[in-house]
Amino acid sequence: MKALVVYESMFGNSRQVARAIASGLGEYAEVEVVPVADAPQAPSRDLDLVVAGGPTHAFSMSKPKTREDAVRRGAADAQTEFGLREWLKGLPDGHGARLVTFDTKVRRAPGSAAHRAAREAAAHGYVAPVRWMSFFVHDYAGPLTYGELDRAHEWGRSLGVLLARAADRAAGRTGYRAVNGTANGRPTR
């Protein structure tokens, strides 16, 4: 199984979350992690899952203006003209391919980049096998709150289990199969 994790990051928080998700997902699938600027505009059809995410800015996905504001606030990773919003808008028709979304945001802040990104992906014909997920930061620039990287790893792992189950059903098998040394989330060695 193959997966692609695409992220947009301003202060490094979404990058850390993307890598943690990929780490968990990697127990079940071959995973590539790429910043949105390097992401393929037409993801390969042999991918079993695309995971895409970034920071919540002004109640939604970032825009050039909010990215410029992040740069003024000291964002080292920010690219102002192209982000998750533009990448999703440029995606070709998904034909039912799986795409799930995540974001980083301040707890209790309204809005969600992940929710808006999921809606954009659905408009392009992508299917979300699970609901989008938010991971929390202490402040606009972070850092991530305690335990969020562990939670991201476990969410990635649950996505891997979902893929393994879908592959088993498609092959007419029941139960779990061992992938990358695990079965039912437990080591096989």
C-alpha cells in the first residue's frame, strides 16, 4: 500500500504533525511526506491514500494575505503565494480516491483549515474514509500542545489499519494481515 502526506507549514508545527502521521501510517504502508510546494499536482493513481493538511488561518485554509502576515510574525517556513488551498483547487477529479485532511490550530479558536480542505477535496471527487482531524498549538506560532505528536502518530496508525482492512476486504480476506512487522497494531516479531 502507498500513501502520500502533503503539508503546508509556517512555523514548523504542521510539518511535525505530518511527519508524526506518516510515522504511524508507515507501520502499514509505504509513505512519502512532501511540503505542498513540492507535491504532485496530480497525485498518482496507485496511491491508496492522500493525507493533506496545514495551519488554520482566519477560520480556514491559509491565503496569500494570511501567509504574508505569518511571515511578518516570524514564520521561517512560509511560502506566501502557494499553499494547501491552491494545491487542492488545482487537483484533478479524484474519481473516488481517498483523501483525508488535518490542520493545526489554537484550541477553542473558531474555524478549521481541515474542515474546509475536506470540503474542497470532496468537491473534486475525493472520498474521506474518516473525518478530518485538528491538532492543537499553544499560540499562533506554536508550539504544539503536549501529546499532540503522539496523537498524530496514533491517527496515522489508525489510517493504516483502515487501509489494511480495505485491502483485505478487496482481496476477499477477513481479519488483519501483517504489514511492516505489525498485525492488529501489535508487533509480529
